[in-house]
Amino acid sequence: MPDDFKTRLKIAKSKIKKKLDNDVEKRGSFMGNAFKLGTELVAAVTVGTIIGFILDSWFDTKPWLIVIFFFLGAAAGMLNVIRAANRMQRED
């Protein structure tokens, strides 16, 4: 009888350990995805603003092209985030 209990206890412990390992992997995956989405948004806004700044200095239209390309970059970033989130949702 005690050997049977020990065997069942070992099985239960191994199941709990596997579940905890899976939870840790999922948490890391979620953090990676969140970082990816944030980076995509910031990168798009930054690139748009830099392009606007360069064009403003070429055409001497400050600050209009910076403002326009800032909003274009923000829109592109949001679109990228939405697409990536939809892709992640389909994978799950």
C-alpha cells in the first residue's frame, strides 16, 4: 500500500511540474509578443517622423511634413500592430 501511494505521488508531482513548465513558457511567449507589438508601433512612428524631418529640411516647409509624416507613421504602426495581433490570434 505505501509503495502505491508513493507511485501516485510521483506521478502527481511530475504532472504539476509539467504544467508549471508550460505556464512559464507561455508567459515568456506573451512577454515577447507584447514587446514585439510595442516595438513595431514605436519604430513606425519614429521612422515616419524622421522622414518628415528630412523632407522638411530639404523643402524648407518646417514643421508641416514632420507633423504629416508623424501621423502617417502612427497610422502605419497601428495597422502593423493590428495585423500582428490578428496573426498571433490565428496561431493560437
